Amino acid sequence: MILKVILLFLLQYTADSLFLRVETGHQNIAIDGRDTYYGHYTKIHFHNVTCIDAIDIHCLKELTGAEEIDLLYTECPKGHWKVAHYTNSKHHFRLKEPIHALRLLISSRRDLSVIDAQVKSCSYPPAAPSECHRTTRNHNHRHGKSSTSILRAVDPYSRIEAAMEAEIEAGARKGMSRRVRRDVEDITKSDDVSTVSGIQEITEDKVVPYGSRLEVQAGSRWKFHSGVGLVVYGTLNLKGSPSQPVIMESAAPGERWRGIEFRNASFSSLKHVNITGAEVGVSVHSGEAPSMDHVVLDGNTYGIQISDMDPSTTTHLQSVVTVNNEKTGIEYLGKV
């Protein structure tokens, strides 16, 4: 018990000044799509909502990278916890996408004895925390000491999978692919401009981080393995030509890759591009929709899906063809 107090003291007073306070404890953790488990946690409270894109976690016993660790966060004073997906190398955890947190919780089935946590902050502007005023299902007791308290967290990806499974049961899909927490590989670093050409075999999610730009040259061909995709938070420019289009396709016939996902992305452009064999050829989740010029979406489950696009922007589609898709060609899911 004395050692626990010393470790908490070290974390509290060696942490970045962004931290308001740090708590440790244990309680039941319930995450979408997973069994509830009894978790040991370290909870960090920030002075203000903080943008985070990486965190270094140092423990009494050095992490190996094989530990099962959940990173949960919320931008609200109470409840509304979400799962942060990451890829890690020992103590360094790089997030799949920047998060905005007022509280950050590090949880594991075993006691990690966290002694230091160093947050890499970012400048990505936060969305309005519209969920904070809504009733939460969390029933959390102070310090999480009660064995009956449950901290509930939403995992958006498990909800996507659940919807897909429902469609499978209804016979709407022939198969589905799983995505896991640690399948993300960064294709660029923040503030970088990368140029790619030629044939690429994509075995894990490729991510264009916020503030980065990826240029894919004419004649490039990307072959995606089942269930992986290209996720864009920065800028993506696919620069095909009439004689040398950029081709995005499945690595194997009959398999579905996930598609190109724009998530709060900056302005991007797709010119002379062929996209085939994806679950959703192009999907836009808030932010700016890409400009699409001479884009062919052939043989996907869905062609284009747009949801919650920035109302101050417009969607530019010129000579876009969607054919042989199992469901809709172009679908708008946002508010009218």
C-alpha cells in the first residue's frame, strides 16, 4: 500500500502541467462488443480538454508491448467514455486518430503500476462535445472503489461490426472482415508530405494523419488485403491520368477491403481513380468531402457514403461513375 501511494505521488508530480490530478483504482470495465472485466486503472484529469495523438506510459515493470491495455477517454466532466485505438511499441502508444480528452483512463486486467505518463499534445481543433448534456449509463463511484460500479465505454468500431453482422444474418452480405485495435500503421508523420508510386500491397490500415499530405502518382496500383483500408485525417491526392489511372483494389478476388475513409479530413482530391472490391469505395465522416474527377467505383458493396459533412463546404463530383455495386451507388447519410 505504501508503494502504491509512492507511485501515485511520482506520477502526479512528475507529470506534465496539463494534468490536474491523477487517480488510481479498480472497477468493472464494460466496452462495446467485449466481456466486462475487472480492471486496474490510472485516470488522468486534465485542466482543459486536450488534444492527444500519442502517449508514453512508463510502469514499475517495463512494458513489453504484449500487454492488453485499454485507453479510454472522454471530453465530458461525467461519463461518455470512448475507446481510443492505437498501435504501440513497448511504452509508446500512437493513437489511430487524435482524440480530445478532459479525462484519460489507462486500464488493464492486471495492475501495471504506472509511474509516469507523458502525453504528446496536438493542435487539431476539437468538435463541440455535444454528447455531454445527454444522460450517461455510467454508474461510477468516486475513485472506483465499489465492486459493483461499472465504467461503460463506447467503441465505434464494434458498433460498425455489429451492424455488419446484422446484415450478414439478414443475408445482405456474403462475408465481413474484422478490424482490431492494433492494426494501424502510419503512412506519414505529422506535417510531412509523402509521394508514393508503383504497386503497393497493403496488409494493415494506412493512415494519413492530421496535418500530413499523401500524393499518389499516376499509374499506381494499391492492393488491399481483406478488412483493411486507407484512413485520411489529413490530405490525400490521388493523381491519376486518363492513360494511367490510380487503381485501388482487393488483393485477392472475392475479398472485401474497407475502402477510403475521410475522417475530419482536409481538402483532398481524387482524379482518374478506379476503386473496386471495397465495402465502401469512398466514405466521408465529417470534415471536407474530397473533390472527385473521373472516378470509377465498380463492384463495391457501396459506392460513396457521405455523413455529417462540414456544412460550409460543397461536394465536387465530375464524371463519377458507380456501377455493379451491391447496394447504393451514392448515399448521403447526413442531416438535410
